[in-house]
Amino acid sequence: MKTFYSYSFGCRVNEAEKEEIDRQMIKSGFKFDIKKPDVYIINTCSITQKAEREARQLIYQVKKQLPDTKIVITGCAATYWLKNKLYPDLASDLLVDNVNKEFLVKLIKNRLFQPATPDLVGRGGEIRSSTNKFLGSGRMMIKIQDGCQRFCSYCIVPYLRGTPKSYEIKEIINKINSLSSRAKRSDLNRKEIASSPTAPRNDIISEVILTAINTEAFGLDTGESLTELLKKVIDKTNIPRISLGSVHPWSVNDDFFDFYRKYLPKRRLVNFFHIPLQLASNKILNLMKRGYTKEEFVEKLNKLAAINPFAMIATDIIVGFFEESDSDFADTYNFLKESPIVKFHVFRYSKRNNTAGFYMAKRLKEPSHKEKAKRAKALIDLGKRKYEEFMKKNVGRESTVLLLEKKINGYQEGLLDNQLPIWIVKTSRITPYGCENRFTTVKITAFKNGKLFGKLI
């Protein structure tokens, strides 16, 4: 039986695609192997030059360490390299762009290996052994949409992902229910799970994470909407928790707020919202072609925080875009300091060929590398402080918790209803590998050494 391993860079959409590729590979007769796979699949990212560089470094490392392994490259960086005829000597056996990614498994079988015989085909596409941090906790990524119509001036994604394409709601519901049903039929029974501390816990799906390149574009081509999807996933599936990989600013509207108020008491929607801001200077937001002002953005954040003050709000920030002055950066710093946002993902701007930003470089000034590094560090430090303050704010409240596998010194790790990690005193009431004991309720009792601690209720 041929073996494979897969790795994904970048966003949660990439992670969702990786999970789908894994399922298809096993369904086609391949076995997951982390040590010495016959084929190594890398799903790349091209959002920054650094992301591309990291992908190339991994490719060369794999080739050096596993010379007999066939390397398959796909994703945004692969698409970019193919379009621009870059790195023709790249150490890969198969390079597949985003357009053909859905045929990746067939291409691997037909071009690199003999077709798998029927008796090797896995049952239901279950992934039996994986280091994937989401699958290991029973959390599953589902891609709901691809492509983007926004063409923000810094972003290469629309050029590599194409125009928006959405899955129909009924298709998404059927997929979730189908995967949930397959997981329940898994041959990883409770005795096997309970007896093995290393056994994967994907016998049950605990959480579905809905991912999209741009949630605003969901349903543009099908006549449906994001809130309609969320309602139906909650109403028509039995998945205990539903969350969003990212929800984009244009999706956070009155319809979204009405939905959140109504469905918050059901306690199935995870109270974590990653909403990309990029910058809080109106001058720079205009240059980026984001289509909103910082005043409009903070109004949305305040409405969300008013509905649930314990919702965790995260964002993306780009430092060092064209014409960003010290004053513009100060606007962003102060905005983030005072806003309900508690977690930052900070990027330094890098030009991408064919984007509007690439041509803007001819007439606009870009901050120096040193200035970018200094600003990025300031925001990262601020983000750490705000995240710690938010964790302390949660002390004293009660929350549902999703139990994870990790255990240290008598404590077991879990995720609260807003995705904050917590450590719970392990007692006989917690059966870590039992299907029915993945969820429990805790009282958050303390914040010590950068971690939250709690006890069962």
C-alpha cells in the first residue's frame, strides 16, 4: 500500500483543502505515514514573499531528507510559480495549480503511481493517524467558498483563486452530516481509543469550522447568504459546535447581528470571530481599497462586543504599506489599544507581482524594513498584553469546554466557548478518550503563568 503525508501553509481555507485531500487520498488506497511517505503533498501560500520562501525551504528539506519520496506541490504559491514561470528547477515531481487542485488525487495516482486496486481502498475516507491539530481534537474544517472579487491593492489572492465560487448550502449540510455519520461508523471503537493514549480521536466530530476566502462572497453565485448557511448548519446538523475560520468585515452586518443574538442562547456557535482589519488609518485603508473606514469598523466591533462581551475578536494587521507614516501607525496602534480586538496576526507588507500595489510602488513611498520591523514588534507586544487581559477577564465565569488530548501534571487541556485554552484538574469524571465525554462545563477559577485554569461544575 502506498503512503502519503501532507502539510499546509497559510490560511484555514488551505487547511480545509488539506483535510479534504487527506480524505480523498485514503479513500483512494493510500495510507497516512509521517516518517517515510511515498508521496509528500505541500499546500502552499503566496500571501507574502516570506510565505513563499518558507514553502520552498520545506520542499528542499523534504527532498534532502527523503530523496525517494515524490513531492507534490499545490496551492497559491504553486499557482503563482506556474503563472510566472518561476523556479523551473524546483525539486518537485508534480506541480498543480488551484484550478486543478480538485483533481490532485487523480493526478497523483495517474502520473506518479499505478491506480490503487479496489481492495486497498479505505473505508469512508477516515484519517487514522494524523498530527493535524484540528483533526486530533475532533474539529473539522469545511470549505464553503473560494475566490474573491474585492481586489484589495495589496492582495494577490484574487489573481490566484479566481472569481468567487460557493458551495450550495444543501451540499455543505450533506457533507457535514455525511462526515459525521462516517466518523460514528469508524472502526476506532471506544475500547481501542480508551486503551491507547496516542490513538486519534476522530471517532466523533466535535466542531465544524466553516472556512472561506471571503465570507462576503458566499452565496453571490448561488443566491444564498452566510447567515442562512449558519442557521441551517445549526438547525439541520447535530455537530455540537460550529465556528467560522474568518468572517470578513463586509459580512458583519445587521443580518449577522440579528442571527448572533437569536442563536447565542443555543450555545453551539463558538464565540470567536476573526475579522481582518489590515490597518486603522483611513488614508491607508483607502489606498488598500478596503471599502470601509475605521469608524465603520469599530462600530461593528462594539455591536458584537455588546451582544457578548466574552466573544473573542481577532484580526489581521499589515504594517508598512505605502505612505504609512508614524502618524498613520499611531492611529492603528491607538485604535487596537482601545478596541474590543484581543488577538492580532501581524504581517509586514511585501509587494506581490500583478497586484495594484506592485504598480503603486512606482510612485508611492514604502516604509523601510527597519520601520516595518519596529512597528510589527510594537503591535505584537500590544497584542500579547491585550490577550492576557482578556484571559483574566474570563476568570470567574462558567463555560462549556471541548476537551483536547493534551495532559500535563494532572491537568487536561480544553477549549472554552470562545476558543480560549484552559487547563482543567483531571478527575475520574473526565474520561479523555471516551466518545461521550468530549464536552463538559467548567468554572474558570484562575489565571496563572499565562494560562487559564478551571474546575468541573
